[in-house]
Amino acid sequence: MRPEEKIRHQETIENIGKVIKSGAEKISVIMRHSDRFFHTDSSMEPFMGLTEKGKEFAMLLGTRLPKNPKPRLFSSPFGRCIETAYLIDKGYIKAHATFFDSHNIQAVELSPFYITDIHKAIALVNELGSVKFLRRWFDHEISDSIMQNPKIAADTIADFMVKQMNSCQKGEIALCVSHDWNLFPLKEYKLGLAHEEYGTVGYLESVIIFEKEGKNYIVNYQKEPCLLKA
């Protein structure tokens, strides 16, 4: 049985509020999807949906988003991310009685694009455990035929977030629903938060990139804002 994972919706809401109050001009948020089902067959990974608990908390996060800035939703093409984005949308509408100007946009950069052999990757995770697997990936000890370069993955995800942030109109915030393995490289390379010390990425946990006074910063609930570096 898998250990129960933390749901970090409250930390995400609080951090978004802090960034808004700090005077950020543009904001982009990447978060892990909500609580999900698992399957023993790795080929089923893209199709695993949310548990009832996961649905409840995705909707709750949507209701607790501030009315302004208004979210623009993006997600991984995986079912659990699309479902999370949909329920955040419905929660926001319920709380603020206002509709989105655009629908959720799916993006490959929010998917596990860095996995080149899903079956071998899952086999290694089962053999090593996720903590050791991630460290071997970050230490470049896993073949590129299984996992792409983790630093390049972190840069690709960060660049995508900046691009979506810059595409937002005044009064909008980019809200991107992704996977824990997309947040781990950002925390490792952009925030200096090693998972061995700071723990796993919880459901609905987020990393935020924002622009203030012409500079881009990155933050999450475990670290104060710092300059976003290449």
C-alpha cells in the first residue's frame, strides 16, 4: 500500500496571496495535480483519474483562489491533470460567479516529456525507491535513453512558465497543472531544495515564478523568493 501523501492546497493558496501582495506584475504557477488513483500497469499512467478526495480538494482550491488576478489554465495532457484543472475552474466559477475567457490549454512541457522509456523508468523506481531514483537522475547516473538530462528538463519547464506568464494580460495569472516529477527539478536546480531534505512534492503543491520591477523570481512554500537564474 502506498503511503498517504500530503495535500498542499493551503500552502499554494497562501503563497499565491503573498506574491500578489508583494506587488508582482506577472505571475505563473505550476502545481502538482490533486490526489489520484494508481495502477500496477505503467501503460495506464496517462489515464489515472482523481480520487473522490482529490476531486474535493481540487474544487476547494478553485473556490479559494482570489477573484483577481483571474486564472488562465494550462495542464499536462494526462487525465488527472486535465481533471484537476477542470475542477479548479468550476471551484473558481462557484466562488466568484464569473466565467473564464478561455478553456484549459494542454501543453507537453507540463507532461513527463523527459521520460524516454517509461517502462524502464518505472522499473527503476520500483527497484530503488523514488528518493534514490531521483537522486541518481539529478546526479546524471541514469541513461539518457531512460531519462533526459534533468537540468535541461528544469530549464524547459521554467522557460515554459515564463512564456505563459508573459502571455497573460493584465489582471491574469497563469495556472499550470502538472506532475510531481516536473516540480522536483525546479526545486532541485532553481530553488536549491534537495528532496532528501525537503521531502516529496505533495498534491496541489506549487512553485511560483513572478516578475517584479523587471526581474523574474521563483518561490515555493519552503523558501523565500529568489532570483530565477538560467
